[in-house]
Amino acid sequence: MSYFGDERSFAQFELPPGARYCAFGHDDPDSPILTLYAIGMDGMFYKGEFNRIEGGQSVLRVKEPMFP
């Protein structure tokens, strides 16, 4: 069984294969929602959200090229 498919993983965020730079943040410190930002070496920008209390599958909110 792979690590990312393992039942022990708290939250999952799936992106196409490739090198990425990632950061976490939030707009409201009291909100349970954390935002994941990822910039790919392929020029794509991704923004996803997940619940830091419940975990689970993250929701992809934005997928767009950084340089249109």
C-alpha cells in the first residue's frame, strides 16, 4: 500500500506528477480551513483547501497558468 493511499494519512491533496513548491496558510486563524498553495515547475498555480480538524480529501479551488 502506498503512503498517500494509506488510511493513516490525515489529509490528501493530489496533483499531477512534477516538481512543486508548496506553502500553507489561512485567511482566518479561527477557521478550521487551511489553504495549500502550490506552484509547479510546469508554470501552473494550484490552490486547495482542507479542514485542519477533520482532515480528509482536499478540495482544489484554483488551477491556472501563472503566466497567461
